[in-house]
Amino acid sequence: MRAAVLHEIGQDKLEVLDDVEAVGFGPGRVRIRVRATGLCHSDLSAMAGVLPQPAPFVPGHEGAGEILEVGEGVSHLKAGDRVVVCWLPACGACPACKRGQTELCLAGFMNAGTPNFKRPGGDVFGMAGTGTFTEEVVVDAGCAVPIPDDVPFDIAALIGCGVTTGLGAVLNTADVEAGSSVAVIGCGGVGISAIQGARLKGAAEIVAVDPVVSRRESALKFGATKAVAPEELADAKQSVTAGEGFDYVFEVVGKSATARTAYDTTRRGGTLVVVGAGAMDDFLQLNMFELFFDEKRILPSMYGGGDVLRSYERTIALWRAGRIDLSGLITHRVPLSDINEALDQMRTGTALRTCIEI
């Protein structure tokens, strides 16, 4: 079967091969025919070595498709079921799950070290234990979440990561108050989803910050009240908040420099939400006096900071009701054979989300 493979960490191109085989099928596992997958910035980060990932590997973790077969012991799924791939399934038994913090369950990460594919030359891993830039993938049954028949595969794929992450940061982690002021730094698919969440929560002012003109224009269409380039953020802080700072600032880039800017842009007593996935060797510096004196809350948000399955259901309900726009997030579509074109679109910022149709 076909799959897009990164041979070594640090390479910037994927090779689409037709000699890849999905492996690991057995008890408790399912085989999925991938129909659509989104390109998330985390895929680029894994390719670059910013996020830890063994290689060679098949990127992609934001996907949807149909069940081809189910292994022994899988009773909640059957062949033909339409599913979204969940790259961070909850085991239900660990301390985090028992506390209700299922987004912190590490069971899914344990799968990342087990090869999901093989080629004549050896084993191939899957991104975050999945790997959706492929025609078929075998995953734990918990990674396959059923979706209603009226949810298209491309929409479902977005729900699998970017939309859940952005919406959840606002609705779950920050629980933004109506009438508040919000700034979102980084306006790709996740940032735009955060903007839509802030609009849903009734934020009075939503300032979108991004260096790419087209993304700023898109942010305004999705609910931002103002869109500025990074160098204009200080002026926006002055004009919107009279210099005090925003009630909530969402950092959706994953770099210490933008996190520091986000901290400085948050008002005293306000909330900074860290959404972007950054590198282990990129350190955010804060002095102990400002940390104490300004009483700003710093809230990391992992995969939307809430129960993933409930978040999926809520997102589908909001989409059905027309409260959020998901199809508008898909600005480009390419076949798997043109996957490197999609990578370029993400790197240059010309795409909010590119759907790879398989």
C-alpha cells in the first residue's frame, strides 16, 4: 500500500512509497482505511526533531476513515464503521484517567515506540503511535472513535486534533468569560479554532496575531475583532485594553519567544494559555518577582485540556448547529502523491489546514 515516509529526522521532504505494510493487527486492534487526513504543524515539528519521534516514520495523526477489520475482543466497532483517529486515547485505568484528566493519559504515547508499519528494508513507525499519511493503519481500538454518518471524513479529520485542541483551550482550559478581551498569537488551524471558541464564549474583543496577511484576513472572517502583525501587538494592547493587557492570551506557536510576548501582553491577574507544542530545549524565562507580583495564571493546554470523547461530541454538535465553521478551515486539498506540496503550504502559512485526500 501507499504511505508517505520520512526516512530521517531533519529531512524536509516525504517520500510516497507503495511497498509499505500496516502491521500489528490482532486482539484489541483495528485496521482502518484512511479516507482523509489533515496536516498539523505538529507533523512538521516531529519531522524537524522538535517533538520526539523515532524514524523512519509515517507522519499524520489527524485522520478519519472506515474500519476494515476488528481484532478479537473488540466489541464496540465493526467493519464499515466510520471513525476518527484519536492519537491520545484514554486507558481509563491510570491515575490521570481516574482523576478525570484523560488528556494526560500516557497510554497512547507508549504506542509511539512500537512500529506501525514495515517495508522490505525494515520497520517504520507511525506519528504518535498512529501515522495517517497512508492508505491503511492499524491502531488500538481505543484510537478509533465512531462518528455519525452525516460528518464528512475531512471534517472528522480536523476534529481529530486541531479543532479539538483550539476549541478546548478556550472552552475547557481557560473557560473564557463573556465580555472579556482575548488575544490569540498564531492563527493557523488551531489558532483559528481558538478564535471561534472565544467568539462562542462571548469575548468582547478578540485580537488575532500572525505575520501572514492571509491568515489575519481569515481570522477576521472567523470571529476576530482585530487582526495585527506581531510588531503591531503592542499598539493593539494599548488601543484595546488601554495598556493594561488582555484578560486571556493564547500562545499557539510553541516557542519561548512568543510565550514571553504572550505573558507580557496578559494583564495582571489575567490568564496565559500555552497551546503550542514546543521543543524540550526551548526554555521560557520568568523572574520570581513578576511571577509572584503579577499573579498571572499560566495554563498549559494539552489536546484541548478536557475529555477528548466529550470534546469530539461537543464539536460535532456545534458544527451541526452552525455555531462553528469547520469546512472553512480547509483552504487546500491535495492527493497523497502531492504531500510535499501540502508541507510547503503549511511552512509558508498559505494554508490554514490542507486536507490530504487518500
